[in-house]
Amino acid sequence: MIFFATGQTAFLSPMAVSLGFGLLFATVLILLALPCFYLIADDMRQQVRFKKAAVGDVGLPDAK
């Protein structure tokens, strides 16, 4: 439907393109970007904990 815009389907082509790219964007966002953001946030949290532990404010986190 995205590639064949003839006859009665011509008015549906923009909608099909929008849905196709929307699904592609959401897939990339959920499968790639979101886990990367979680890993970055976890690394930053661990760095803050270890810096505080070096100063003596907070003990080292328990091993999981």
C-alpha cells in the first residue's frame, strides 16, 4: 500500500507511510535507544555511589 498509490488507494498512501515510519521509529527507540539510556543512567548512578563512598558519606553498595 505504501508503494502502490493508484486508484482508490491513493488517499491511503500518506497514512500507510506514516504508520510504516512510525512503527520503524518506535522499534528503534524501544530496542536500541531506551536500553542505552538505562545503561548510561546506571553507570552514572554507580559513579556517584563510589565517589560518595570514597569520601565516606555512604558505604559501598551491597553485591547483588
